[in-house]
Amino acid sequence: KSSPSTSLSASEFSVDSIAGAVAPFGIFDPLGFAEKADAATLKRYREAELTHGRVAMLATVGFLVGEAVEGSTFLFNGEITGPAISHLAQVNPVFWILLGAGIAKAETQRAQIGWVEPKDVPYSKPGLLRDTYVPGNLDFDPLGLKPSDPLEFATMQTKELQNGRLAMIAAAGFLAQELVSGTGIVENLLN
């Protein structure tokens, strides 16, 4: 197997060269999508996995922190109460406008960094990523944590993928548990 790089082109992107494989299981692909995918599709799958993992990590922290500080925070005048799953419905509509604008800005920037312009993409290849783009690498590293060594970078990518996968399962579990019981995660942990 080749060692993962910080700048794999689409033609070099394969199951053997991407980060995320952990012994003894290898690549996490229970439905076999990676085996059937070409390099460009595999790269798009990895981008989607990283994006969903990052959102799930934020959601998992949001569930726990939101419930732990409910009623005692300056945000929203401390009026948000109950299980985290019900918090969104209690938020002021102005927040949604600001959140929507922030997400639109972030996604537009992400698209400009990672995706080929639609006018240059063949009709049969929607969502084509740039050859030089490494999935998830948006050049956002304010703390300088991104390693320059390719092996260390691959290790960090694998850690992020594993944490993202765990967070996706955790967020789904939090949602299911709160829907079924009607009580918050923190409340269930303390009882």
C-alpha cells in the first residue's frame, strides 16, 4: 500500500491510498461503495464523510452543552429549556437568518476551494472535485495544528474520520433516545 499524501490527485485517490483505514478492519465500508467507485467518486464520498462527521461532532457537543447550561446562559436570555431536540423550535427567527447566512458563506467558500466550476464539468460527472483538492482541506487552520509531514497528516485525517464516525452514531443515538424518552441526554446520564 502506498503512503497517504497531503495532495493526492483524483487519479491517485484509491482505497489503498486514502487515510481512514484502521487495523484490523481496514476501510470502513460495510456496503462496499468504495470497491465500486472510481477515483473521483471515492474522493467525493470522502468529502461527504468528512463534512457529515464534522457536523456530527458539533451536534454531539451541542446536545451535551446545550442541555448542561439550559436556562443559565446569556444566549437567548436563558429561555431555551427541555431536551436538546426541542431547542431549535424555541430559537428566535433572527438566529435562523444569521445561521443561514453563515452557512451559505461557508458552503460557497468550500465549493470555490474544492469543486470544479459547473461550466467546466461534464454533464455525466456532477460534483466533480478539483484534482489538487484534498477532501476536507479548506486551508482553515488558525491554531497551526495541521502537520506538514504526509504520514502525520494521514494519521490526523484518520483520527478525524474515526471521531466523526463515532459522532455520527452518537448524534443519531441522542436523537433517537430523546425522541423515545422525551427527556434530555444529560438528564438521563444524571438519573
